[in-house]
Amino acid sequence: MPPFWRGFYLRQCLLLAACALGLALLFHGNALDLRLSDPWFDRTSGIWPARKAWWAAKLVHGWLRYVFILGALACVIVTWRRRRTANALRWRLVGASALLVPLGVTLWKRTSPMHCPWDISNYGGFAPYFDLFSATPPGLIDYGHCFPAGFVSVSSWTLAFALLRYPEDRRFSGLALAGALLTSLFFGFVQIQRGAHFLSHVLWTIWLSWTTVVLLHALLGAWREPVTTARPE
């Protein structure tokens, strides 16, 4: 492996470790998630107004989700068609991310005891609130399977486009990264307003998504095939 890519993976490992530590410290042992979700819950009526709002439930959570699912399928097809091109491994990263990022989030959700905000006792539900690094409360009725945020992973797999033409076209990579992050945060913000997820759920989903993308980039050997003959800076 060239020194450039060894340095890249080292920096990513350090970045991911620092972000994981930061998220753990930010949300553990406090009510930050609750304070950030409180404004979106109407205590007078005891409901989340945006939960069934047309723009949130139908437009974003419904139609936009299907757009991204179709986009993921399209990328898988493009990956197959480009399997013998010069940048086949780069596209293989995109296709694999479209499948494995949502799958990884889904598998984590299946083992998670954490509940969605609308099931939390603070908002009229039945389940106690606890964070990722807290012990599961005794007597928990059932597992919530609400962590991480599955809906966010519908868009967070597009983080793979940040490495599609990296490092040859850093402007494209930067725009792709910014677009994927903003879209994922937007999807997460809508879910927070609906009472479907806490902010920590959203941020950990993005963390897991980028971890998966970087790991796939290394395992698939995407660093072996540059898109152009340009050399990294």
C-alpha cells in the first residue's frame, strides 16, 4: 500500500476514535437528548405534532426514502456495469456501501434495547430513557430496537461518493461529503421532530456509516485504482 493511503487510513482511524469518544462524552450520563427533543413534543396534547404531518411522514419519510432506495439500486446496477472499467473498484465501493451501510445499521438495531422518543416515559410512553453507554434498566418490558437511526442510513450510504474520485478530484469529494452529511442530518432532524429518534441516534448512525465506508474502501482495495493519472498532493 502506498504511503499516501497508509496515512489516510491512519488519519481516519484517529478521527473515528476521536468522534466516538466525543459522542460518548457528549451524551452519556445527562439529559442532552431529552432537552434537544423537548421542543418538538406538545405536552398540552401529549403528541408529537410532526409525527403524522404530511410533509414529515409522507414527503420525507415516505417519498424521499423511496427516491434514495431507488438511487441505491441504481448504483448497484452501475457498479455491475462498470465491473471491467478502470475505476471498477471505486464503483464497487459505492455499490457495496449502498447495501452494507443500511444492513449494518439494521443489524445493530436488532440488538439494541434502546427505545424511540415516542415510547419514552418522559413523553407519555412506557419505557425509561437511557443512553448507549448506560446499563439496561432492570425490568425493561421489551427491547426498543430504535438505535441507531435506520431512516438516516437510507441517505448516509452516499458518503461513499466522497471517496469515488478521491484524491484526484478533491473538490468533487468535498461537495459529495458535504451533500451526504447535510442530507443525512436533514433526515435525522425530521426524525427528531417526529419523535422517532434522538440526536445521538442520528450522529452515531453517521459515524457507523463513515466507518463502514472507510473499511470497505480498504478491504475492496479501492485505493489500487485511481480514477485518473493525477497524483495525490
